[in-house]
Amino acid sequence: MDKFLKKASEKLNLLDQSQTKQLFADLLETLELKDFILDSSPDGIILVGEERNIFYQNKVVSSIIAINYPRFYKFRDISSQIVDSDITDFLHDYWADPRKEKTISKEFTYQNGENVKIILVAVFNRFNTFHGHVCDMIRLSDITEKRIKENRLKRSESLAQMTTMTAGVAHEIKNPLGSISLYLQLLRRDFKKHQSLTREQAEKYLKVISEEIDRLNSIVVDFLFAVKPLSVNLRKEEVNNLVFDIGQFVLPELKENGIELELTLAPGLPKLMLDRSLFRQAALNVIKNSMQAIACSHADGKDGKIDIETKLNNDLVSVIFTDNGCGISEDKLSKIFEPYYTTKETGTGLGLTVLFKIIKEHNGDLNVVSRENEGTTFVLSFPVPKDERMKIGYSGKVRYAK
């Protein structure tokens, strides 16, 4: 229909009165249909030209944000139309950026007493209109209810996880408490039986009690770390430098256990927004997991090896940990991030739960690929800050022999 109207308008002087009337009737019908569709949208839509003048806005705009001219908006500057200076500042900062993205969005929160309103402003760059104008399309969405539902779901999930983890703690502390109780009874019995204990006997009992107290402390510390909100201090960091330092730190222990370590650090990596301490803990959790997996496969006479690689993939930097340990069966792989789930004889089963939590605090992603009796790969992916995508970082390759 639009192509027909365009061709007809080019030959308007050749049309008779009846054809002209029909053309304008069709055009009016098309415009009314367009307005009906756009006004039925739950989102506000504004088309802005290259001079930042408004070509079009639907009726929904005025119900989402405060505007100065609900009806007579055409060709007005966007800054004079939108009342909120935070939104106009966001738009002008975007347009002023010579390396701007094709699409960008930002949330704005408004509070009036106890009422909160959350608006998502999205800009779609270089949008072509029917008349051949090049415009940017601004979409305004009221996402208040969506965020309320998401927060409600998060609270429900947190409560469910807390219940699971509390039950896990109760189960985990039974064994060390039982051991402490047993050895205190033995200590009391031997003291009554012999009136006095030899130094060797006392040290034997106290050593076991001390070990079980340390185990209890570890359970409590891991539990608190897993359930309490993390204090995240994000700063721009060279991920290759962090990986190299971690490799140097774990190397003595790996050598002692006959495990080879190889680092492959990709060239040209931009800096990432990372919490140095939390990243280190996440990496050490993965390496510890790999060491335990390699230990369980040494019965086959296979030499242990851990590869750590950094890689840039579009707008993500991945840190990839690969080991040739015993691997994880497919039926167990889906459970490894559940609290207190472990396939090992020692440990609380919270290491990978904590790892998952740390990666999510960095807005990152975590993937695991494993084959039983072959090995496991953990891929930790982190988003690249926009202002760092063109920068070059440290690169190199380091091989550590056993």
C-alpha cells in the first residue's frame, strides 16, 4: 500500500479528480491505521531528526513521562519537549558520542512518596522513515511492574536458597560436633580411669578436637559468604596481569602435586571492571576444583595439567580453565552449583556456589563443559566496558613445567 501511495504521489498531476480523492482517502486511512497501531502500543515512541527536532510522537508518551507539548510537538527541539533534564542529558550525551552504539538504553527511577516509577529509555540510531528522513527512534517503557515482579521473584529465590543452605549447615555441622563430643567423652573417661593422662594421649584427643573446630569454622565462614550480600569494589583491571599473578601463586602447590600449569594470555585485551579480591577467589575456587579432579584420576597414571586461557569474544573477555581430571558425569553436571552438592569426600560443597555468585556480581556468565574420565572446562566471561573496547592490554604465553 505504501509503495502504491508513493508512486501515485509522484504522478499526482496525471490523476483526475476522482482518482485524487481516492488517493487521499487511502492516504488518510493509512495514516489513521498507523496512528491507531502506534497509540495502542504500551510504549511511548518519539522520532527525532538529525537536528534533534521531533517528527512524530504517539499519545502514550505523555502518560509515561512529563512533556511540555502533548499535541503541538512537531519540529520542536527534543530538549524543549521532555521535562526531565536527566533524560535529555542522557540523549545528548549519546548523540555527542562519535562512537555511539546502534542501540542504547538506560533506566530512570522516580520516587513520589512511597510510589516508585521506573522508566526504560531506549534509542535506536539511524531509523529511516517513509518520507526518506533519517531519524532516531526513542522508545519509552514503563517497566515498574516488571521490576517489582523480578524483585519479588529474587526474594522468593533467596528465601528458598536460604532455607536449603540452612538445612545444609545443620546437616554439615552434625559430623564435627559428633566428633568433638566423642573425643571429649574419651578425654573424660581416660582422665577418670587413669586419674591423669599422658601428654601423648591428651595431644591426640586435642588434635582431633582442634581439627573439627577448624572444620566447623570453615562451614560457618563458607555459609556466611554464600548467603550475605557481597561487597563489590569494581575497578579497571588488566585481567592478564591478574591471571599471571594467580598462576605464580598456585605454582608451588601444583608442582608439589605433579600438576603442570600453562597460561595462554590473549593479545589486545581491554581492561575489565573487576573486584580484584573476588576475581582471585573465583579463580582459586576453580583451580582448587581442578586439583581435586586431577587427584581422583591419578590412579590411571595420567599426568595432571591445568590450562588457563584468556580470550576476547565480541564484547566479552573469557577466562577459560581446562583440566584433565576425572570429569563430571552428565547427570551430575546440572547440580554442581547447588548449595552443599559435592561429589568429593571433603569440602562443604559451597565452592562453586560462591563462584557462581561472584561471576553474577560482575554481570558475567559462567559455563561448564565436562566429560567423565576426560576433564572439565570452566569458562568465566566478563563484559567489556564500552570505553575499553579499542584499547590494547598485556599479552603473552607462559608454560610451567612440573
